[in-house]
Amino acid sequence: MMNSLLDMLLHPLGIYVIALGAGFLIPLFDRAHRGSAVLLFIAALAALATIAGVNLLAIIKGAPPIFIETAGISPPFSINMRFGLFEGGVVFALNSVAFLAALHLLGSLRKHASALLLYLIMVMGINGMIMTRDLFNLFIFIEITSLATYALIGMERTGSVLAAGFKYIIATSIASAFFLLGTVFIYYQTGTLNIDDIIVHSDLIQGPIGLIASLFLLTSLLIELKPYPANGWGLDVYETAPSGIASLISVGVSSGVLFALYKLLPLMGDFLPSIALISGVTFLASNIIGLKQGNARRLLGYSSIGQMGLLTMALVMLQQLDAMDMAIIVVGGLFINHLLAKAGLFWLAGIVNREQINDWSALSQHPWLLFLFGSMIAALIGLPPFPGFWGKWELIMQLATADYYGWILLVLAGSLLEAAYLFRWFTRAWQGDITTGTAGLPALRIRFWQPATVGIAVFLLYVMGSGMATLMDVTVPAFLLPLAAGLAMLLVDGLPGRLKNIVMLLIVGFFGIGLTHNLTGINLLFSYLLVGGGLLISIGALYRKDNRRGFYPLLAVLLVSLAALLRARTSLEFFFSWELMTLSSYLLIAVGRNGLKPALSYLLFSLGAAYFIFAGFAVAFAATGSLLLADLGDAGEQAGLVFGLLAAGFVIKLGGFGLHIWLPGSYAEADDDFTAILSSVVSKAGIFGLVTIAAYLGVQADIGLDPAYVLGWIGILTATFGALMAVFQEDIKRLVAYSSMGQLGYIVTGVALMSHLGWISALYTTVNHFLFKGILFLAVAGIILRTNERLMYKMGGLIKNMPVTFTFTMIAIIAMSGVPPLSGYGGKWMLFNALMDKGWYWIAALAFFSSAVAFLYMFRLLQTVFLGQRKLEHAKLREAPAILLAPQVILIAAIMVISAYPKLLLDPLSATIDPWIASTLVWEGTSLVSHYGNWNAPMIMAIVGGVWMIPLIILLLVSLTLKIQKVEQFNIVFAAERPRRPEETHFAYNFFAHYDRAIGFLVRPRATAFWNATVEWTHTFGSSLRIFYTGNGQTYALFIIMYFIGMFLVNGGLEL
Amino acid sequence: MIPDIPISLIALCCGLALILIGLWGMLTQRNMIRIIIGFSLIDTGIHMVMVSIGYVTGGTAPIINDSVPLAEAVKRIVDPVPSALVLTAIVIGLGVTSVMLSFAVRIYKARKTLMIDELTESKL
Amino acid sequence: MIKRIIIFIMLGLMAMIFFNLASNYVENESLLKLGRYYAEKGPQELGAPNLVTAVVVTYRGLDTLGEVTVLFISAAGVGLLLRRTRRKQNDEDLEKADRREERAGVHKPASEIVETATQLLLPMVILFGIYVFINGHLSPGGGFQGGAIIASGTMFLLLALPESHISRILIAVTESLSGFSYVVIGVLGVILAGGFLDNRILGLGEYGDLFSAGAIPLIYCFIGLKVGFELSAVLDRFRKDDTGPEKT
Amino acid sequence: MIYASMSEWFGRVGYFGLTLLIVTVYGLLVGALIERIIAKVQGRVGIPYSQPFINIAKTFFKRTAVSHGIMFYLGPVFRIAGGIGTLAFIPVIYGSEMFSNFSMAGDLFLVIYFMFFGQLGMALGAGESGHPYSAIGIARGLSQMTAYEVPFALAVISIVIQYDTLSITEIVAAQQGGWQNWTVITNWVATLAAMLAFLGMTGYSPFDIFLAPQEIPIGPPTEFHSAYLSFLQINRALFGATKLVLFMNLFFGGATGWVELMIKTLLIYMVAIVVGVAFPRFRVDQGIRFFFKIPTLIGIMSIVYVQMVLA
């Protein structure tokens, strides 16, 4: 049968033989020499992983699944095991992680020989749970695993861990009792114990006994998966057990149980809805409760339980949808993701060894650990490129095809909540020196080899995630390029900052152009803005002399992922790049001065947005059966819903009205040069998305005007309130940020018009916005660099020091305001005409109002910063650095050209739109003629130039005869008194107080209050969900009994 | 009445009753040792259930020798499988009990108490 | 109080469920599929008159290996949990407390009757245990039962002579070797016979003989030894831990 | 090309110069007239009609000047350029190619937006002086502007719907053929809203706090003097008259000759004067809230009106 010993050892049976043999021998070796026992232990674990790996490889290459029969008798009369693709995959992954966990734990494991053998046999037990095909044998493996786990939990023998362990034993032993009872009655009805045989004869399982027996089995496995609320015992163990053990319980034992459930699912056909519901509720509830959690390990516990809930739910859903062929991606992806990330996090928790997440701030001193930490958290959330991303994607797609929209909502809501607390934790860790708690704690002492296992886990996450891309319909190299760029930049991260910037420009230029050079239409247009614009604005970043570790790799990822976004053909590619962009921009905001908190809200809103987009794509996929973006238009009846979801996503990303609260903070606290990129470049990605879906859905699928009309209103409200809020800002960056929000509102309205002119105005404004916001934020960067202030009333009179910056700012502001002759007017004119064309009069009126309001803040910016009285300490300030002005010059030049000859821009824009909507642009010479009126830009430019030059010349001539006296700063007519200090005279603080009195009530931070209340409410809800966690083991046992009874009653018990 | 009730049903009912008693003990007794006893009762109850399930009306021990010749075996013996399973289950129960007991010992040593409701420090 | 009420409601519902089980239970009139197969084929296939043993050792041999493992790890677990900490400075108080307890007579020596009875019965108990596992394939009994009997001997010993010393090394070596040998026999089944844990690596012998049924007696010997020593070790552990449970 | 040749272009410039002159002079005279009327109401003699011209000449030829910087210097230039430009984009006399100025460059929308040009430049110039009153005045003025802009915008939208065009020439054309065709008759709701906005636009009481002629010397231009001030004075007359012309065109049938123009604009102006004399001054926030209430409501009604009644 098997000739060589090696063959036999590499047979899956070898897993048992080696584990048991080594396990039995460890005490003997230990008697001889502790080191040899440890060696044996490590070797055995390595062998376990190797065997699984070798066999898995063979199966992947096409070998048939291996059936292991025992006793020389064929099943069902003897016990057999199966090693197929799924078993192999899970076993291999588990054994590898177990090996790493052992290395991580070796320090404490090696103290006791029995701990070594317990660990080894626990791993074998999990292997057995996965491979065995015999019901009673499964029970034995569950028990082996449980017993070993009990002992290992108690290994440290502190009071709390023992208490937790005892509760754990009570709970799991009741679960085991259920399992045994179920097994017995199943045997009673079917006369067999072989799972396959039972499935064949499942018709024999019937009547009350059949029902009760099945429910015993099912409840037992579910309890082992720690469903909410009967899971307090599990959480206690996660909180207290040694991190390596906790990691193995979280990822190993649970996975074994889940696999057992998977094997028995064919018997559970009637109960699939309840299983799905239970696991779904568990996923959601754990994540809500997680929000309230301050203890790091317990937090991980909630996350673990939540993830297992998600996995279970995914599994059941696939079974229910008869889509088990997708399991390899959905469950496999989520599983690998959870396995590596959660294990890694537990190990990290062990290394950091701080109970409260607030105390994890110690991690801020260790950038590499922080990197590992962040990677794992991103993986858990399901961000690309990690395996969870692919798994979640496919899961949502499958759910959508079955019209399970409620489930989609549940998964996405749960994920968002999980993101909230995990990234909050990450933020705490990154933040460093927060005052609470850390004072008394010594700095972390981490030996260099300790994080190695975590590092391997993270490395594997990246590898597996990238590898999984090959399973999906993705042009892999293109979409992994952002990561490649980031990696390349990471390698040169030691270079001086400016050099890195240049390297980054080269890399991004190379990759970006490579990605986008053969694009057409809207994508091509946006490639100029996103790639070209990104590069241009990034030049400004050269003004920073410092090293900026980590900044350039992230920026490279961001910019290249923007390029990749444009290249996306399918919704999956789009979403992948989108998420990558979200993640990298989050990190870039977070590296800003006080960027962490606003970055968190940025991330959460961005993820919320992403999930809307996700759901939209899913619905579209369900409707069209295609992932191609080009097929979005075939969504038929669902087009309105798809459009609504996608538009909601993009609008959140653009800081739409009511959903904008992330925007000012992130723009304000990000690095100044990055804010310029964020506003002028990154926001364009949202517009790109909006235009794309408007093209495919709005025009092609003809969703009707109602969703578009709503979008139009959202846009104009955004514009109005963005402007109103900008008026009352004291912080220069916040002011420009709100202004950005307002300007994007016009674009949204333009897109919503779904007419040629509307789109032209949107695209034109987009370009224009890129130009003037680039200038404004770069100018602001220069101002902040020089003054070291952000509050405008602390500036003033800077025109004397920074005339160039002032001029550029002024031009940008005129271009923004829409005052002729500069480029802004065209956008307003087209928008107004398009609005009138469409009959959206109220929106037109608001557009008027908001552009009037915009004057207030624009003037305020110029007045309080550049004009008025200069502060004494600013007397010696210099002009902004040339490198910061250089991109502005280019942008100014572009504004001027477009202002004078808008046709240069409008023609290509029109050509971009023409394929979607027939052109309505009528040119009469240089004059653009609409239904209502006309716009002759060159002529306006000429006339304005003329009427401006003539008085100027006159004044100059007069001046020749005048004795013009240049006066000192304070030489003003001020009640005949000469003010002593500029602070007394510079009218800047609360500039529009009267306006505030008049209509300030409109802009009280209601949105912020609303979101705060939402957060508060969620937290309260989260704590109320914790009511079940009394800490009393008996109560937990009672929950388990109740759980079973509940299952019984729900699943037909009432009818008996 | 009495002859109507099959012997295995009586065993089954006893077993189930034991399980209930054990559950009662586990849920109501605060002392950990008593909880462990409750668990043992459940265990024993399950074992009784298992054995009674394996009973075949009028069957005898599944040992094929002179008293039960092979030819009659199918008709005369009880099911050997549940007996084999019980054997395993007993050992497992024993293992769990011993570990539970050692936890109790250790908890007592660390906390000087055996009351389970005093071990609620980790809960939220 | 509410909790109590809930508990009783739940137990009531549980009772209802159990009632459902019992009321729908019908005593088997004939053997189920597995049982029938074993009854028909068992004796010829494996040569063991005791079908339970045949099922335990061979047909469901993997279960039994697992069972042995369970016992092994529970012994290891108990050992791990109840290990003696190396005496450190701060443990001295504990030790003093222990000594006080000893002086107070917590560890009372057994009465003379017990002692004598033990001396008389111990060899017989052990011998009986060995008999039970060696004859496991012929008559009711087997490795576990035999092992348990041996361990009860140990229990006797510990009751009678609380201070008696049980060699840890002996236990460790025996359980390791017997366990390992069991695995080796299992592997030999793959090489020499039909599969893992196949007992037919040795001749089936004369049906009903002591040395028959292939490797079953051998396996049962190893199991018996292992179980006996492991249970003894567990008992020993509980004794050695010097925190006798207080009466509460 | 709309302007076919260079000669036509020069011709237009010439005629525009003429228009400019007429409108400016007219604006100054009206200013004097108003002063006189107010004086009469208050029982004073009032200024002679030449006074505004003398004022300008005086300031223009003043020999000393103080400059606070380049933007201060440019402020009046922007300001007067705004006035001239606004006029340039409005056709002044209906049916006269000569006095249609450069209205072909754009439409009503252009005029409305270009009106901001001068204000913005002025604001910047005033800002550089460093005088707080300038900043305060501008802050108030801008705030008030956002408020009266709302009823005005609504009225404009209403008439754009009504006439289906943004071209001022065409709007005037549509009102020809007798007073019954004037917007003030056909769309009296919009006219009412616009006239209320007009009160704010002219900067007379009750909406004159941003200029605050008494408390803050003269509002935003506080620091200006000499030639700078003369520019501002000219612009004040010019810009005021331009706005009157615009309102006349939009709501009162335009003018086919200069005399008609002067009469109509004077009457329109009188509205503001009468209201100004009769009502005390609003605080800024009161003024803003005022515009957001009744006039805005009327503006909204005007759109409803034009859709329901005129459609």
C-alpha cells in the first residue's frame, strides 16, 4: 500500500501518528533532557504543518481527496477520515498558525513538559475535528481539544484565569453533553455513526427524537462558537488566558468547530435560517459591544466572536444558496484572514502586555509594530489587499444575488462597527503620550525576535491577499501596483525627505502613466486630474525639509491607487482601488499634526461610503450578473436602487450635506501639503465615481429623474451649508475645507442634472476646483509654514510679506467666486443655464444664494490674513518658499488660459460627454450660446481688462503728479488715536458676528450633534447588550440551556 | 402496568432524570464541588441513556461464545456499539471531572473560596 | 429569586423535551445496522468473542486511541494544574500554613484495619486488574476496566499509606512507552494489515483462546497499563497537592 | 464673430464712452437732486447741482496722497472698473445698436455676477488700509448682500422663466408695446420682490448700516482720499445709475431713448429715497432677517406665480 516510510509519514494519517507518538514520548524525553522534549515538540509541530502542506499541494495539483480508513474495514463500519481540499486548506493553515503560536508561546510552554504535550495534542485534536468523518469520533476530538484547552488555559494559575477557565469548562462541558446526547439519538435513529452514511440516510432522522437530536448536535456546536449572548464564558477566557493560547482558541478551536458544523450542515437543512440569524446577530452584537470595550484582549475576544459569527453566517448562507463552490473564496478568504490577523493580534497583545487599550499608546514608539498592528486591523476590517477583502466581496455578491439585502446591511453595518473600535484602538496606540494611565507604566521592552511571529503572520496576510487576487477576476498586476509603489518607497524610506519626494514623483509618474496612458473618455480626463494633478501638487511637498518617515510610501500608494481606480473595468477592481485609496488617505491624514482623531472619523465615514458603494455594486451584480462597470446600465428595475446606493457612497466621500462632519477636521489636521492633495485631487475620485455611475446609470439605464433630483438637492444643500459654515470659521484650513465642501456641492448638482450642459458644468467646475483649491491649499501651506498659525485672527497684513501668495490667493478666490472674467463664472453660468433648462428653479435660487454667501468667507480669508493690521511678530516673515509657489504658478497660468479661452477646455470635456449625451453646446465664434443666453469669455476678458486698465492708467498718470506718501502701519484715521498694537485694530475675530446673529442658527453643528448622539446611542446600546455578562458561570450555563430551549421552541418544538 | 414498560425505557427515563438532576445541581449550587458533582450526574445520566438505547428486546451481552453461538448472535445480543461508546464516554467524563476538580483546587488556593458567584471579576 | 424561577422554568422545559424523547422512544426489536454487521461479521473478521472489545479496539480503534489520549492529557493537565511551584520567598507563608495543617492532623494516618486490608488486598486487586485487561477480548472487561481496577489499588494504597511514595519516573516511563507502543501497533496495522489500528497484524489464533484475536490482547495490555498508571498519577496528584478542601 | 471688424469694435468703444459719460453725469445729477429733495424734506436749502462735480474735481486734483500699499492703490481701480464693466454689459437704450454697449458678451447672469467685481476689489483695497471700520463696513455690506440677493435672485429666476431668456435685450424686447407689457404689470410679484431687494442694493436707510454715513465716517472707503476717493465718488454715481438702468430694463420696459431712461430711472430711484426717508435704520442682522422673510417669500411666490399663472 505504501512503500516507503517517508510516504507513510507524509500521509495525512501521519498527523495523528506523529502528534500522538511525540505527545506520548515528550514526558520520556523530558525526563532525559528538557531541551530534547522541546525539540521534539517543535519538530512534531513542524511535521504536522509539513504533512498538511504536502498533501494539500498534491490536491491542489489535482490529486483526488485522500480517504483514510482505519482498522482495515471499510466505513461505515469503521472510522474514516477525509483529507480533501477544504480539510487540507484548513488543516494546513491551522497547523502553520499553531506552529507560529508555539514559537510565540515557547517561553512559557517550555517551562512544563506537560504544557508542550498538551499543546501538541490540542493541535492534533483540532486536526481530528476537521478530518474525521465519524460523528462519535468527532465528539472525541472535540473533547481532546477541549481538555487540552482547559489545562492550557489554567497553566498560569492566576485567580482570574482559573475562574474564567472554570466557567469555560462548565459551558463547554454542557455543550459536549448535548453533543453526546445528540449523537446517541442520531445513532438510535439511523443505526450508523458515519457522517456520510448519516447524510445518506438522513430521512431516518425524523419525528421529535430526530428533531431533538439534531438540535442537540447543532446547539452544541453553536455554543462552542460562542453565540451572543451565551458567550460570556468565552470572552472571559479571551481576556485572561495567555495570549498564545487565546489565539489558538480564537482561531484554532473555533475553526475546528466551524468545520465540524460545516460537515453536519447537510443534516441541518431545516435550521439554516436560525443558524444564519444567530450568527448574524452574534456578529452584529459583538461588534456593537466591542465599541464599549476598554480591555484589549476582551476586545479581541469580541472581534473573534464576531468574526466567527460572520464566518458561520457566510457558510450557512452559501449552503442555503447552494453556492458552496464559492466557499473557497468567501469562507476561505474570511477564514485565512481571521486566522492570521486575529492570531497575530493576540500575539501582539502578548508582546505589548497592556491590559487597557489606552495603555497601548506605548506602541507609538515602535513604528514597525504599529505597522504590523495596523495591517492586521485593516485585514480584519476586510480592506484590500488582505484575504478578507475578497471573501467579503464575494459574500456580499452572493447575498445580493439572492436578494438578501437585510443580510448585506447586517454584514456591512457590523463591519463598520468593527472598524470603529479596532481603528479607535489603533488610533490610541498610535497617538502615544496621552495623559491617562500611561504615566506609571514603563516603556515597552520588546526583544527583537518577539514580533517575528506577528511579522510572519502579517507577511502571510499580504501574500495570501495578493495571491487571492488571482482567484478573482482582477488584472492583478495593475491593481497591486499601488502596493508595489508603496513597497518601493518603503525601501528608500531612509533617504532624506526631499530626495524621497523626487523618487516618489518618478515612481508615481511611471506607474501612473503606465496605468492610465491608454484610457479614454471620462477616465482619461480624470487621469489628467488625478495623476497629473497629484504629481503637480506633490511637487509642493518639496518645501518640507524633514524626513517624513512613512509619508511618501503612503502618498505613493494613494496616487497610484487613484490611477488604478481609473483603470478599473469591473466593480471589483474599482472597489479594490477605492478601498486602497481610502486606507492610504486615512493614514496620510493620521500622520498630520493632530490628525489621528479626525482621521478616524474620516476613515469611518469613508468606510461607510465604501460600504454604500459596495452594496450598490452588489445589487448591480445581482441585477446584471456581471461585474463590468460597463454593464451597470443593464440593471433594469434595480437601476434606481443601484444609483442611490452608489451615489450615496460617493456623496459621503465628497462630504455631502449632513455627512460632512469628517471633512473639516481631516482637511484641517492633515499635513498642509497633503490637504492640498486631499482637496484638489483625492476628492476628485468621488466625482469620478459619481460621473461614472451617472453615465452608466443616469443616462444609460434612465433611472428617471427622481433620484437625480434628490442628488441635485443634496448637492446644492452641500454647497449652501458648506459656504455658510465656512463663513464662521476662525481656522484658515477649516475655512478652505468647508469651502471645498461647498464647491463640490455644485459639482454634485451639475452631475445630477443628467444633461449635457449640467455635466459640462460639473466637469468644468471639477477642473476649476482642482486649479483653485490646489492654489489655495498650497498658499495656506505657505502661510502656515511662515506664521505657524492656523487661526486667521492671529494673522493679518501679510500682503506686505507675502505679496505673491496674496496675489495667487486672490486670483484663486476670484476664480472660485464666479466673478467674471475668471474661470469660475463659466461654471456658474453653465450650471445656472442647465438648472433653468431642467426647471430646477429652487435649486437655482439656492445656487445664487450660496455663491453670494461664498463671498463672505472668501473676503474674510483675504481680509483677515493678508490685509488689515499686521502682527508685530510677523514683521520679518518671508514669502512662501519658491518650491511651494512653483505649482501655484502653473495652476494660475491654467486658470488664466481657461478664463480667456474656455473653449480649449470645453471642447475636450464635451467630447468626453458626447458618447453619453448628445452635445448641446452651440458656439457662435468664441461665444457659447445656451437656450437662455450666451457667454463670450474672450470678449468678457477683453472688456474687463479694458475697463480695468483705463482707470488704472488714469490713476497712474495722476499719481505721477501726486506726492504719494508711503505710510507706516498704524497711520490710519482712527479717532485721532494711533493704535498701539495690531490686535486692537485688526478686525478679524468673529468677523461675521452679525451674520451669525441673523442666520447663525442655520449652521449650529446639528450634523455633528446628530452623529455624536448616534455614537452615544450606539455605545449605550452596546452597554445594554452587555447586560447578559454577569460574570457568573452559572448564569452562563443557564444561558446555554436557554439557548437550546430557544432553538427547540423556534424550530418546531412548539408543535410537538 | 408494569409489564408494558420496556426495561430500556425505564433506564432511559432514569438517565434523563439524572441529567435533569445534574443540570439542576449545576445551575443552582454555588459550590464548585457540587457543580462538579452535578456535571458527573449529567455524565452518568447520559451514559445510562446510551446504554438503554443500545438495548434490544430480550438481548444479552454481546459476547459470542458457547452460550451465544454465532448463528444466533444477531437475534440474541444487545447492540455492542453503544456499550463501546459508553466506555469511551466514561473515560472522557472522568478526564473532564479530574480537570475540573484540579481547577477547583487551584481556585481555592488562589481565592480561598469555592463559591462560583464570587469569581465574577472579568465580565464586561 | 427571578433567576431561580427562570432556572426552574428552564428545567421544566428541559423535562418537557426529555419527555418528548422518552415518549417517542421505542425499544429496538432488532439490531441496528452497525450492531448487526458486528454481530454477523465481527467474530470471523477479528476473532474476538467479546464484540464490545472488537468494536472498541479495532472497529472504532481510533476512538479508543483518542480515549487513551484524553486520559493522557487529563493526567497531564491535572499534573500541570496541580504542579508544585518552586518554593520562592513569598511562598514561605503557604508552606508554614501547610505545616500547621499537618501538625493539626489534617493528614491523619489511616486506621490499622485499612492498612492491613490494603496489604492483603492490594496484590489481588492488581492481579485482578491484569486479568481483566488480558481477557478483555474474551469476557466482559478490557484495558480501561482493568486499568481502573489497578488504579483503585493505588487508591487503596494512598488511603492506607498517605505518605507512600509512587515513583513518578515509573509512571512517566510506563505511560509514555505504552502509549507510544500503542501508536506503533497502530502504524504496524497500516504496514502489515489493512489499515491503521488493524488488529490483524498477528494471527487471529484459535477463536476463544487467550492468545487470539490478533493484537487485541496486546493493545489491551498497553491500554490497561497506561490507564492504570495514568489514573494512579491523577490520584497521586490530588494527594500531593497539599491544600485539602476545607469543609464549607 | 459678433464684432465683425476692428472698426466696429472701435465704434462700440466710442459709443460706450458716450454712454458712460451720460450715465455718470446723470448719476451725479440725480445724486444732487436727491440731496436737495432730502434737504427740502428736512427744511434745509441743500446743495447746488454742481456740488458733486466740484467734490470730484476737488478730490481728484488734491496733491497729497497717502498709500497703504499696492492693493490699497488698486482698490478704487477695481471699484470703478466694476462700475464701468457692469454698465458695459447692459444694453442701455432699447433698439439702439449704438447704446447696446457690449451686452453681446454675456447676459443678465454676467451682469449680476460682474457686480461683485468692483465690490470685491474695493473691499480688498479698503482692507489693506488697516482701518478696522473698513473691514467692519465690508463685513456688514457683504452680509447684507447675501440677504437681498435671495429675493433678487428669485425675482430674476421668475422673469427668466417668464421670458425664457437671460438676454437683457430680449427681456426688454418682450416688454415693448405699451406699459401693460412691462414686467411690473405682467409679473408684479417678481417686481415687488426685486424692488425690495433694490432697497438693500442702493444702500439707503433702512439698509445703510454698512455705509453708516455718520458713525463710521463713510463706511468701507474710510481711508480713501484724493484721487482714490474721486474714483469712488464717480463710481458711486455711475454704479447707482447702472443699477437703475438694469432694474428699468428688467422690470419697467426698458427705454427707447435717453429721456425715457432718465425719467424711469429717477422714478425707480425715488422708491428707495422715499423708503429711506420714511424708515429708520435696521441693524445688520435685522436687515438680513428682514430679507429672508417677506421679500424672500414674495420671491418664492413670484416663481410660483410665473409657473402657475403665466404658464
